[in-house]
Amino acid sequence: MEKPIDGNHGHGYGTVNPVFGAAAMSTAPSAPPASMFDTVPGYEGTLAGGGGYLPPPMPTVPMPMPEAPSQPDWQIPSLSEDRAQAAFSTYVSKKCCYSSTPVKEGVITNMEIFNTYRYRLETFTESRSSEWSNEPYTAQAVDAGVQPAPGPWQIATKPPTFFQDQKQTIKVPYTSSVKNCHTCLGMGRRPCTACAGSGNKVCSWCKGTGLRQTGDRCMHCTGSGRENCSSCNGQGNRECETCRGKRQLLVYINVNVKWTTEKDNFVAQQSSGLKEQSLESVTGKQLFQDTQYMLYPVLGFPDVSVAQASDRFLKEHQAKYAQTSRVLQQRQTIELIPITKVNYMWKGKSYVYFVYGNECEVNAEDYPATCCCCSVM
């Protein structure tokens, strides 16, 4: 393990156009080389900037088996004629150019129920990835090799409440060591990019001629045509941004923990004639919810496509997420979006409007009286 070195550069360090500066400018890598990092058991292949997710270990104790939920009573509520009429009246009252006469005089002839379902599966997972990190060395504790580092899935964390996404970065104990800075090659300073390490630039007053427009000598640069670089104060180099002039870095491994809720939704097809986009603005009524470590597919639901979606999503989530992350909890819900198609007669003609969602929103594209100034006989 490398020992810390003295950070005192001495008087005059980093003067105009130093030889080390030109070499550092041309050869310093933009990222830490792989040879800079020690080999830590359990973290082989860890890279600077992060790598792939680390698969969780096999459970050491049997995991609980999912419990088959009791089959609920799938009672679907229906919309009453009075409620449909009230929703229709409210809808028309908000339209400044709609006459209320069809609402008052129209007669409902038929009400058809079209129940549309939203099925949602949520899988709450924990994933972990590792990356090499560094910071300027300022006499922090160095513990690499003191004892074996804990594995990435042995590091204790405090998970958030289920289904609340969160991230956490944890420094892995016993992985910290000191290395020379890869950016400045352990010199603490870098050539100034504004002046290419020369410490001076073309005079901004005389544009490098050394003379003013009158022919007199430029007083700003005393006739040299050059002026000190303001970015580096004429030194030709600047403090290294990576090590902040300390010449050395504390290098260690971080484990990034990510809790994520993976979601999939399925909306059953409906043949009411109402456009599906209309349903995006409304909520539904929750008919069923099941939350466990692992779930069984929905059983006995009246709409077969919902049960099929449940079975398919559960298999897909198991295949997709269980290999790279740890499944902590699953939740499945079925939501009913009620849609009622109301047929009514007014002045001998048949018309239709829809009432849908918990909010009892109304869609009436063929409303027969859309202008209050029209004479309704």
C-alpha cells in the first residue's frame, strides 16, 4: 500500500510552462486505469463509474410460499337511471352553448353496462451495483486489507416502505487505499488549458502587435504583445480538479442500492363505442387487491382476459427481475371502470351518451341541441 506523500510543493512550484505540465497534458488518461484498483474478493469486475447489477445470492432459508387468495364475490355495481340523468344534467349545465331541453324532455329507453377493468401488477425489488470511487486524500482512514470486505449483499441497509422507490449509496468497509492521482500523475497541478500551459496569451489590447493604433508602444503589455493568462495568473498550470492539489486519492468501492417498483398494466377491451382515451382521465373502483412476498395469479375473475394477464405478468416479472434483483413484495389490483351507455329519445329521434368512471363523467358527442339561441319547438 502506498504511503501518503508530502503535499508541500515549495516556493515557485508550477511556474510558467513547466516541463511536467506538457507531459501531463498529453499523457494523462481521462478515466482511472483498471490497474489503479486493487482486486477485492466479491467485487471482481467493478469499474469506475459503475457496472452491471450484482445478482443476489440464493436464499439460505426457504422463502414463504404464496397463499392462494380466497375467491372474492365479484359483484359489479350498476348505475341507476336517476344517477345517469343527474350526471347528464351536470354535464350539460357546464356547456354554455348546450340547451338543457333534451335533458328535461328526453326519455331514457335503454341502459347498457360495459364494465372495463384495469389490472396492475407491481413488483417491489432491491438491486445492487458496485463502482470504484475516489476523493482527494486528506489523511482519511485507510483500511484495505485490514480484514476481508463484506460482500455486496452482506452490507446492511434499511429498506424503505414497500412500493416507495429510493436510492442509497454505501461505502464498502475495508476497500479504502491511497493511490497517486491519475489525472495529474501525482503532481497536484495540471497545465492551464486557456493558455496551453504557457502562462500568457495574446494581448487583448493590441492583439499581439505590441503597438497601439497611434503607433505608440502598448502600455498594457509594455510592447511585448503578450499578457499574463488570467485563468492561471500567469503560472501556466492550475490546481488539479480531481485531487484538488493533494497529489493523492483515497480510492474505495461504493455499493449503489436501488429500490424500485416495477409496474405492468392491462386494460380489458370494451365494445361500448366510447373511445379508450376518455378513460385515462377517470378513476375506477378497486374490486380486488392482493399483497404478498410472491403472488398467485388471479382466480375466478369474470373477464378471462384479466386472469390471463395476471398469469402472464407474474411469469414475466419472475423471469425479468428475479435474476438481477431481490424481490421484496408483490401487489396486484383489479380496478373497475364503470361505463354505462344510455340510449334516450327526444323529439322522435334516438340519441346516446356515456357515463363512465367513479367521477360519472359524461360523453355526448351527438347532443341534439348545442346552441342556446336556437328555437326549440
